[in-house]
Amino acid sequence: MQKLDTITSLQNNQIKLLKKLALKKYRYEYKQFTVENLTIIVDALKAGHDFEYLFVTAEFMTRHLDKFEFIQENSKAGYYVIDEMMSSHFSQLDTPSGITAIYKLTNNKIEDNQSIIYLNSISDPGNLGTIMRTALAFNFNNLVLDENCVDIYNAKTIAAAKDSIFKLNILEDKTGSWIRETKLPIYVTSSHGDNDLETFKADDKFCLVLGNESHGVSDEINKLAVKKIKIDISDNIESLNVSVAAAILFYKLNNK
């Protein structure tokens, strides 16, 4: 990796691009997104996912010399040096990290020979990122998101998802056609489900739908479901956080 330039002006085209990439509209227009986390950048590189460009402050390079040297030795991209003021100008974090990488958005293909997790209107980026990371941990590598889910390239989503953002096969079902046309048996979760998770026997391959934090799975998808699964919980609480429910489901269904 070689140094490309030291940027000193907020009017620089690269800085303008970074500012735009804070918005979902431009992420999809330019097919790029940013990561402002050293650990994610390093882990992605170890897994073979290189960035297009890197922006880093001199202070950051000094403070994280060992990891920055690893990046230099293993990335084929170039880097720009910026100052703290510029980092604050475009950062999506409350406290800028001092390092930002630009990545290409990729079109992943869902693997039809494996089970699929379908996310229906997950609105909290922290929940979405946690579900992504947990799915990867339990070998659910295929993820489909409907059009009402929060953006997977949101900075808060990525912060929770870690490097799973690069390792999962992710499809965005913007028209709802995928869920209507899939041949996989569809399972939904419901407090009124007639299939107790503890004794539930899953098919070899299936589509598990996780619904909105407040409203659950949509009526339309409920009508498509062949099984409704219930997680038994104490009467002292009404429901589980969707990311917590996801972890329980993934663990049980992965060990069926």
C-alpha cells in the first residue's frame, strides 16, 4: 500500500465523496460504503476483503503503528493522510476514529442449498448488526432483507455487525418477490405459535423470518408461513428483543 496524498482542503473531491457516503442515497448511487473501525478493517483484510481507499490521521498511524503496518503490508490500495478536523467533517461517529476505509458494495448470491434468514422490517441498526454477526456465528450465511429494514451499510449497523458485513451472502428483497416465490418452507416466530422451539423439528433447509421489533412479522408473511415457532419465556415479560430471540433460534435450529 502506498501513500497517495496529504489532503488539506475540505473541498477535495475525496472528502466530498466521504461526506456523501454518510447518506444511504449516495451509498447506493456510487455503490460504495465506509467503515470507520480499525478492527473491522483489519479482520476484513485478513479474510481477503480489501478496501478501495483508506483515509487516516497522522496521530492514528502513530497510535496504532503495528496494525497500520499490517494494513500497509497486506492491502493493495492506497491511503490518504488527513487531519482530525477533516475526519470530524465526514465521520458518521460521535467520536471520529481517525481511520476510514471505502469499500465497494457487492452483489452477493444467496446459496440455494442452505437455509436462509429473512429479516422483515428490522428498524434498529444495532439489532440488525447483532443479528448479522450472530447468524454468521451459527452458520447461517444467507441473509435476505426486505425493503423496510434499516440500511445494512449504516455506520451503527456495521459497528454491531463487525466483519460479518463482508462474510455473509446478503440479498435485498426490495419488491417482496423473493419471499413470495421461495420454495423453502417459511417459519415465523410468534408468541402464539403452536410449535414450541424446544421440541421443534426443522426441515433440512428452511427460511426463518424475524419480524419488526414492535409489530412482529407482517400479516402478509404470516400467511406464507408453514410453521409458527414459539420461544417459551417467563410470564413476567411480554417479549424478547429480536436480536436475543434470533440468537436463541439460531442456536437451536443449528443444532437440530
